[in-house]
Amino acid sequence: MYAPGDKQWKDAEMEPSTNGTENQVRQRAYELWEQHGRSEGHKVEFWLQAERELKSEWSSSDISKGVSANAASARSGSGSDGPG
């Protein structure tokens, strides 16, 4: 795991990666680190906060997608309530 203040932190942002989720967490943690004056000794806190924030965003996004899909299905009449 790369953390704020580590040279690898910025280097890792430049490298292609197959793990988009980790890159998103890394980027958000880096932003938090910068917002807090690049303070040392809090890299784990920033990483965990970034994970929490992103998980919350993803959950909200999944819920709204599910509601949209269900609403579209109800409007189209493609329910399982049989012939009308």
C-alpha cells in the first residue's frame, strides 16, 4: 500500500493498473493528505477515510441504479403480476 508522503504514492498514480478501485482509494487518500497540509503520520487514517467515502458513494450509486431499474420495469409493464 502506498501512502501520502511516499515517493511511490505519486509514482503509482502514473503507472497503469488493473485495480481501478485501489487507484481510486489512493487518489482520494492523496487528496485528503493534501487538504490536511500534507501532514505526516496519518497515512493509514487518510487511506481508511478514502475507503469509507468511496464505499459510501458506491453504495448510494448501486441503490439509485436499483431504484431506477425497478421503476423502469414497473413503467414498462414487464412485471410478474400476470396478464392485465
